[in-house]
Amino acid sequence: MKNNMIALVLLLAGSLAMYSCDSATNGGSQQVASTEEAKPAVKAPAFNADSAYKFVAKQVAFGPRVPNTPAAQQTGDWIISKLKEYGAEVKVQSFQMRAFDGKMLNLRNIIASYNPQTANRVLLAAHWDTRPFADKDSSNQDKPIDGANDGGSGVGVLLEMARTIHTAQQKPAVGVDMIFFDGEDYGQPDNSGIPYKEDTWCLGAQYWSKNKHVPNYKANYGILLDMVGAENAKFAREGTSMQHAKGIVDKVWKAANHIGYSDYFKYENAPAITDDHSYVNNWANIRMIDVIEYNMGAPDGDYFGPYHHRHTDNMDVISPRTLKAVGQTMLHVVYNE
């Protein structure tokens, strides 16, 4: 019996030794993985989709938010007032940039910060301007669009997040910055009749990436929201996001699927597109992904939806369910940092 006990002790010791060696060889990955899996997720506050929908509708009610128009001035002032009402530290970048057609545009980037003294930060963004023409439409191509989805939806989600963070008893453990980019949608259309020019899109993101609102500003990562409100929207994993910040794409898509929004956040890869995040990645050196509607296999190549850059981009296409899927996912990601 004594010899059997000694053998058993030796066997157990050997097993423990082998496990310890395996853990050391793999940098303790097994233990880390178990710890991460066991770590309970922080329950984020509920995202109010009806409130977000009203924020989208309010923007549309101002009219097309084209730079140099009264509607743009009024909408920008309203966004600033709401962010201040929701307890954010707000900075405004006023600047001018020339459009592809030679017009000088008066633009404003609006930046809201929560817990601004914290070094550990997450950057959220959307554009608040709208397309000055409906170049994909079959009629009235020279008239501006409502931009309920393309522009309005991302702003609506961010404003509701701001309201939620302000009113919630529990605040995020990280600093949160929200940038509302101007001049995103004044890019050169294919049928402009003039030679192609580089970098005519995303003017606000271009400016901010070279003139950050805080010197040497850094964020752990960024998430851009663009066209995130249409009924039954599908968000594929966009190419530039996968190239620069695949880990952040994985984080967001895992969160969305974990809390029940797999119908929206699809594990499909989409081509790279030029959007505000392109300049934040390449010029500002901050990893940023783009959550943008991209329907793989859409008929007639309407990957961004049949309302994209058309007059049908109005409140009829906006769905509180889609706003909820995106907004709740964003809150879950931020609160679990």
C-alpha cells in the first residue's frame, strides 16, 4: 500500500509538472483563456431605439445638411447643444476646405468627450453632413438628399449613446470621445464631367487627422458608424477595417453576436471602401473600423442599399430595430473595456 501511495504521488507530481511546463511554453495561454472566459461581462445600460429614431428624424426635419446652408448651421448648433446637455466636454473645429468643384466649404467637426482626463480612450465617430446631390437617382439628380440613413443614422446612435452615458448610474471605465465629422459626403460623383481628383471625400476626417482636437491625441481604437439605420441592414467586415484593425472587428462582431444581433453583423468579408476611417487609420495612426451597411450579393451592385445617394434615403427606410442592434452593441463594447 505504501508503494502504491508513493507511485500515486509521483504520478500526480509528474502530471502537475507537465501542465506547468505546457503553461510556461505557451506563455500561460490556457490559464489566460480560462480567466477571460470566466470573466463576467459588464451589463451595459439599455439603448433606447425610439429615442435614437427621434434624433434621426430631428436631423431630417432640418433639411439636407449640406455645407454652407442654413440647415447645416442649424443642425450643427443643435448637435452641440444636445452634447452639452448630456454632460460632454465639447470642442468645435471650424475650418474651410475646397470641394472638388472649386467651392469653398465652411465646415465644423464637433468633438464630445466623456472622462477627458483618462488616458485609456475609445473613439466613436459618424458624419453629420449629407450628399448635396442624388447622383445615383433617375430624377432630380442635382438636388440634395434627406440623408436619413447616410449621415443621420450614425449621428442618431451617437447622440443616444451620449444621453445614455450621461443618465446611467454606472459610467464606462474608459474615456469616450465622439467625433461628428463634417464634409464627408461632398465627394466627386462619377458623372461630374471633370477629371478625377484624389481625396475629395471625407474632408472633415482629413482635417481632423492632421489637426487633432488634442495635441498628440491617442485612442486605443476607433469605431465609425455610417449608414447604420436601415431596415434589415447587413454589416459585413469591411476591407480597410480588416487590414488595419482586425482585432477590433473581431471584438465588435463577437459582441454583437453574443448579445443577439447576428442577423445584422455578418461574418462575411467586404471590399475596402474609402470612408472617414481610411484617413483616421492612415493619417492619424489610430486603428479604426467601419460599421457600414454592405449587403453582399445585393442585386444591381447596390451593396449600400437601393436608397444610397438617392432621394429615397428618407425616414421611410429607418428602422428602430437596426438602430437598437448597432447602439446596444456599441454600448456593450464600450462598457466592457
